[in-house]
Amino acid sequence: MSVTSTSLFRFDDSFVRELPELSMPWKGAGAADPTLLVLNEALALELGADPAALRAPDGLDVLVGRVAPEGTTPVAMGYAGHQFGGFSPRLGDGRALLVGEIVDPAGVRHDLHLKGSGRTPFARGGDGRAAVGPMLREHLVSEAMHALGIPTTRSLAVVATGEQVQRETVLPGAVLARVAASHLRVGTFQYASRLEDRSILRRLIDHAVTRHHPHAAEAENPALALFEAVVEAQAALVAQWMLVGFVHGVMNTDNVAISGETIDYGPCAFMDAHDPGTVFSSIDEGARYAYGNQPHIAQWNLARLAEALLPAVDDDQPTAISGLTRVLETFPVRYAEHWSRGMRAKVGLQGAPGDDALLDDLLTLMYEQGADHTAFLRSLAAAVRGDDTASRSLLTDPAAFDAWATRWRADLAAEGRDPAAVADGMDAVNPVYVPRNHLVEEALAAATVGDLGPFGRLLDVLARPFEARSGLEAYALPAPSGFGPGYRTFCGT
């Protein structure tokens, strides 16, 4: 490994060295008048950087892509992707750059990646820019996901460019500096598999194994072992999304990270009322990526990865198909195990026979009663402590809860655990605070016109999602009546 130290980070560029065919060297457009809007100081320190250096003019030049740090080769990454089911053989970073790979003080590697840094050869007619609102949304929601314990890319900084971006209206421009375990996607493998040089796919597999799933290198068939590792990572990730009511909104194969991190926070949002049909994305007219469809879509996306890996798994195609299919068919069981384990923890159960039916009935109750996903699950700990007022108040027919709760309490009693300990455990996994859509919109609207106060306060609240704090009750409330119906989010491109 060749690592170069700078005044900001220790950098490497193994992806560019090992897989030059999958990217194009490029330089960011810079910014007319860069102004730092938000810096993730805690993350900067974890990565080995001095936050003061990032705030300085030289640091801002790196964060907007105007200057490439010593030892890096910024590139626009190439990838393909199925977008809403239709295949595009050449997508790539149209408005983004991989600056380089930060090697943190513990020796762990992280991509530093910019969004909104200008047009690249993959731009496909786009302007290569990003607006303040969508970039702050990614910062806010990705940091909220991190605080919830869900694998995610993270935002290091958002920098206003001092330029205007034309969308439905004219908006202030910004660049997001994003950090990820890597930006290898299902779409990266789809892109490599269509290139004439078959060695590229094998080198990509080796790179992904080394970087994310090193145990696969010891397997009899590393390509198949890599696929199994990605299937497991995605099953665990999507189960965590479902448990907190997160709707990704654009689960295209170019937005599925091999690492198992959540990537690309465009039209994402969190549910208020529990409803499997919840859709927020303005471009998801067919509800392909509705909340309840996410596990199915994850398996569909993994099938596309399997297709890309076919020639590397076995020269005999039927043998390769058989092996990949066998692994792919384990996804529903893997997902169900992760979801059931997580949901049992949320209601205080340890896994007795019949628990799955109890959990299914709870979701049906929440849906039919229009219960707020986050607030209702959080309220159940109070019910364990002997006060079910909050739970009953969140339903249109409290008697329906009473009938379910009788069965639930019987299961809890049969386990014979201390109710106080059970309730404390439930509070540790049921958040009080998630990025409520109305609060996110208020914060972004204010930030777009220069007032970062609401954004900063919301960011602080979401940093400790499981701890109820006095004076923050408004941050735990569902949206006011009239906000939810028809609420839509946008990609920002």
C-alpha cells in the first residue's frame, strides 16, 4: 500500500491503481465563493484530520474539488445500473468525484467523495451541480442513520459554492463531501461485466474482497463467497431500514453498496404512520420502492449482481447459475432472521414460539389504526412499566391494542424477566427522535435562505436518538395534520 500524508489526511488511491478502466481522471470545477455550512468535526477527528485545517482556505479547496491533495488522483467512477427496472449500461459519476482513499489512524480505509463538484464525462447532459437543500438533507439523514446504528455513508462537510443552480427554481449551490467504506456498487460490477477485458471483473472481485469481505479470499470460490457476503450484508441492512421506518426511495442497482452501507440520500424519508405502501419519491410513480417493497427489491438487485458475477463464478454457466441461485434464495431467510431478531428486541421479547405471529399482528394493528411507527413502538416500554396511556392514545381504537397487549404481556410474563430491565432494553432500540419530515423540510427551507439555526438544532437532537430529553418534545411528535398526504421528496438533480 502506498500512502501519502498531507496536512489534512493520509491518502491512498488503490482503486485507481488497481482498476483504472473503471474511472476517468477528472478535476472538480471548484467554487466561486466557498463557504463552509457544516463540518462534521467528530468524523474529521476519527479520520485523522484537524478540523481547523479543513476550515481553512486550503481545506475548503479540497472539499469542493478545486485542488487534488498530494498522492491522490481524483476520478469520476464508472458504473452501470438498473434504474426503476430499466438497465442503463453507462451511468457513472455525472456530478461527483472520488478524491481518494483516506487511511485513518487505525489503518482503516475510507473513500472521500464529492457530490456537486461539476460536470464529468458521465454527466449525460446534467449541469454537474448540487443545491444546498439536498446536500444538507444527505448530511442530516446520514448522520441520523449513523446515530441509530445503521451502516451508512457519512457526511464530512457541506460547502456552499456561492453560485446558483437552476432546478424548478434558482437555488444556492453546494458541494457535499461524503465518506464511505467504498463506493463499489452493484452497478460497478454490472459495468465491469460488460467490458471486453474479462480480467477487469476478476480484478474488481479481488479488490472488493480485500477491501470489504477478506474472509472470502480463503473460500474455494472467492467470487461466490463475495456474493454470499453481500447478500448477508444487504439482508441485515434492509432489515434495519424496515425496523426504523426508513424509506430509501431510489433503490436502483447503482445505489446498492457492496460494503452493506446505506448510500445516496436523495428522495429518502422516514414514515410517520405505519403503512407498507408509503412512497415519498416524486419520481417513483409506480411505487416500486415503497416501504413494504424494500426487501423484495433488495433481492431483485442482488439477482442483478449475480448475473454480473456469472463468468467469474464458473466457466460452466449452468454450474455458475446453480451456485449463485442457491445463495440468492437464502436472502428471504436471512432478512427474516435479522428483522425478527430486531423486532423482538423492540417489543421486549426473546424469541418464544408464536412470537412471529404476535409481531405480524402488531404490524397489522399499527397499519389499520394509523399508528405512528416511531412513537408507538417507543411507547411500548412505558406499557411494560405499567402505563399504556401513550400506546392507547396513538390508536383510533384502543380496544384493539388491549386485545393484542394481553397476548404480549402473557409472553413477557412467561419469560420471567425483570420488567424494568425489559423496558430499558426496549428504550435502547426504539428511538425517540428520527428525522421527522416536517422538521427536515423546515430546517432545509431556513438553511436555503441562510438561517442554519433550525438545521443545527435538529442535527443535535438526532445525534442522541434514544435519549428522551426535556424541552425537545416537539421533535418527537408526528407531522401536524395536513402535512403527510401528498408529501414528496426529490433527487435534487
